[in-house]
Amino acid sequence: MGEPVAEKSAVAEEAAAAHESAVAEKPAAAERSADAAEPIVEEPEVSGSEGVEEPVAEKAKAGEASTDEPEIVEKSVVDEPTVAETAAETEAETAAETAAETAAETRTSDEPESSSVPETSAEEPAADPEGEAQPAPEADPEGEAQPEPEAEAKPTADPEPSATPEPAAADGAQPPQGPPAADDESRTGGAGGHDTAEGEAEAEAAPKPALTLTQLKTRAPGLATAYRTAATTLKTHNLTGTRAKVYLVLDRSASMRPYYKDGSAQALAEQTLALAAHLDPEATVPVVFFSTELDGTGEITLTDHENKIDDLHASLGRMGRTSYHAAVEAVLARHDKETPGTPALVVFQTDGAPDAKTPATQSLTDAAKTHPTVFFSFVAFGDPENKAFDYLRKLKTPNTSHFLAGETPRELTDKQLYDGVLANWRP
């Protein structure tokens, strides 16, 4: 009888020792599984939770073992492999996750070094499918914790500047069809086309004299100097290109004899003819001689003007008085043969006041009404202080002006004469 009691006590001691070793190993395994499960925050299915609950079940089983020790031995033997397997699985999962995270970090740190930024952004999503078995949020917090990927992810928005060269390349690829061609067309239309056309139009519309200098020289080379001076004066008064009929009126009163002798009358006629070459395509100047009445008429041309005044004057007989109105009426009668509305410039030479002032003023006043395009420019030979010229100074009709040429009119320059004659004429 004594031997069975000893065997039972031995069995009990072995069961208790096994139980204590199992209880000691289970908390250690649970602690290891809990430590391994701490990095996994968002994974509720981790078997570590079971490892936490197992001690409770085992405590219950331990209670049962006090009543039935052989069963406890068997259960403890069965449960120990379960805890070991759970710890092994937990460690395997943790190792796999750590390897995946390490690989993701390696790719993340290596990818920004690649030359193409868009390829990095394309490969990062590919890393997520590989870690589908592991929670993706674990890789994201680590990526966020490292500012380098974010700092280098921003340049991914910089493909815009890299995209801008594409239009430039497109423009460069088609230079003939791009904006340069449009600019060339605009230049052709503006500077090359319209400006040239306008320049030609302006050249055609530019005012020109009735006769050119070359034409004048071929017919009256002696008038070239006066012609050039007349051109300058006409331009000064903005009269270049003006067309008008030019008349010359010469006083043949007795007091005019010295002015015919010294050639003053002839010189005035030639200056008037040179001016007419600018204004009248025919370059012909009708000449009216007056004294008490109309003494005679004639004309001078480019081919027939030398000494012509002297010849005409000598053929007219005796000299008389000064009747302005006779000359005014003769000029208007001659001008009526021209095209109606044709402007006319009358160079009216005299050496004193009219004998009959009332008829003179009336004729000029009537002429302003009946022939408004006919202008009388008086050229007074003689002393400018002579009271006889008060008439001209006081004459206020709109179709007249006067110029005091002085006692030696032949000494006047062409410019002085033209300035005086053209001062107030605006056809």
C-alpha cells in the first residue's frame, strides 16, 4: 500500500513542475507576442490578442488541474505548442512587415535620386500593391515622417515648366507656319506695302511747278536764277504747285520814263515771267500798258521776252496820265477768256496814285465781286515816303495788296520782289 502513495506523490510533483513551467513559459510567450505586436497598431486581427487572453483560459485550466492533474498535464503539453506557434507566427509576420517597410523605405530613398521625377510618382503607387498583405498606412506614416519625399514630391508639380518647352518646340518645328510668318506678313502689308504705296501716292500728289527747271533752261536759261528764287518763296508761303494765270500791268504815265530807260520795267517783266513758269503751264504773261486810258497790250513768253517790254513801249506813242480803272477793266476782259474760276495774279506796277481815285476804287471793288479769283498785287516804283502812295496804303479791298519797291527797283533782289508780291496772295 505504501508504494502507490509514493507513486501518486511523484506524479503530482511532476504535474506541478510541468504546470509551473507551462505557466512560466506562457507569460513569456505572451510578453514576446505583445512586444512583437506593438508596432502593428491598425491590425486588429493580430494573434497577440489571443496570446493575452490565453493566460486566463490557462488559469481556469490550472484550476481544473488541481482536481484532475493528469488532464492538466495533457492539456499543458498540448497548449505549449500552440503558444510557440503563435509566437512564431507573430515573429514571422513582424519580420515580413519589417522587410516590406525596409524595402519601401529603400525604394522611397532611392527613387528621388532618379533623373525623372514623373517616374518616381509612377512607381510609388506600385509599392502599395506589393504591401497589400501588410497595412499600407504603416508605410505612409513613415513616408510622412521623412520630409525628403514630400520636398521632392513637390517638384512633381514642376512638369509645367518642362511642359512649356513643348509649345516652343512646336513653334520651332514649324517656323514658317508660326507667328514669325504672321509678323512677316504684317511687315509686308505695313512697311513694304501700304507705306510704299502711300509714299508713291504722296510723291505723285506732291505739288510740282507748272514747268520744271530743266524745261525752263531749254527755253529761257537766263531766267533760271529767278526761277529758283521763286520756287523758294512759293514754298515759304505754302504756294508750291499752285496754278494761276499771271498778268503784268505797266504804268506809262510821263513820270515812268526813267524806269523804262534804266531797264526797271524790263527787269520786272522777266521776274514776273519766271514766276509764271511755276504757276502757268503755258508760261505766257499777258502785258497791259495804261496811262490816261488803255495804251496797248502784248505778251511775253519764255522764247520771246528779251527786250520785249522796251519794244512794246516804244511802239505805243506818247505817254499820258494814270488811270487805274482802265487797266483793271482791260485785265478782267482778258481774263474772261480763261476757264471760269481760274485764279489770276496781277502784278500791277505804278509810280503814283490814280488821277481819278473814285473810278479806281470802284473798279477794284467791283472786281472783287465779279472776279473773286483775280488778285491785284501793286508794285510801287518811287520814293516810299511819297504822299502819292497813301492811296495804296489806305486801299482796303480784299483783292489787293501793295509793295513799295523804292526809287531803284532794278536793284531789288528776286527774293525781295517775290516776297513783296506774294505776301498776301492766297488763291
